[in-house]
Amino acid sequence: MEKHQLLAKLDTAWSALGESFAGLTEAQMTEPGVTGDWSVIDIIGHVTGWEEEALKHLPHVREGKRPPRYSVLYGGIDAFNALKTEENRQRSPDEVLARAEDVHRQLVTYVAAAPEELIATETRFRRRIRLDTYSHYPIHTQAIREWRAKESTGFTDGTD
């Protein structure tokens, strides 16, 4: 894969995520139940948390080092996600959105400056980018779209 292809994948998936919540009011953005008890704002904060993790660990991966395991640092990925959710809930929705844009811009800048050889094949570097970004966003994009569709029909199946 060439760098421009990777950046295009990132952009396409990021844009789709943004489109999934475009036009929602603040009340809708903060309503729990989109995924478990997460709201749209919680999801955006979650995605940002993983982009921050990519920014934190990609330099180490680039140097051939392995990032610490989440089970050791946090007690697992679920515990990490819960910690980041609580941190984000201390921020206003506007802060979460602004932070998401800022962190994403930093990540794109970092990836754009990375050597081609780290991206050309399925390296640990490219894998980390994929897992924390363009294969991660669609999971949440779909959840938001499904929630919006359910909300627009007023249907609830009792599982939220």
C-alpha cells in the first residue's frame, strides 16, 4: 500500500464517522444508549483515545519496540476504555469534538511524515494505524447510524 492510499482510507473512514453524527443536537449527542451506555460524544471521545494511543505508541513501534500490554497497564482493554470514557465525561461536548479534530489532525500529520517503508507492507506500524483508525471508526460509524435509524422510528427493542 502506498502512503496516499493509507491516508485516503483514513480520510474516508473519518469522514464517514463525522457524517454519522452530523446534524445531531447536543442533547442527542449526549444521550446514552448508542453502544451500551455510551452516547455519541462518548464514542467520539473513545475514538480519540485510541488515536492518542496510536500517536503515543507509533514512535516506539517505528523504533522496533513493543508497546506495553493493556492488561499490564490498565487491567485490559475494557478497563482502558472505561478509564478514557470517564476522563472524557469530564469534558464538555464541544471540548470532546475539538479535541477529536485536533488529535486526528496530529495523527494524519504524523502518518503523512512516516517513511514509505513502514506503510508499503503489513508492518507492525501499519497494523497499529489500521487497528486504531480506519478499521476502528467503521464499527462506531455503523453503531451511530443504527442508533439514529432506531431513534428516528421511535422503535426500541428493550435492549438499550
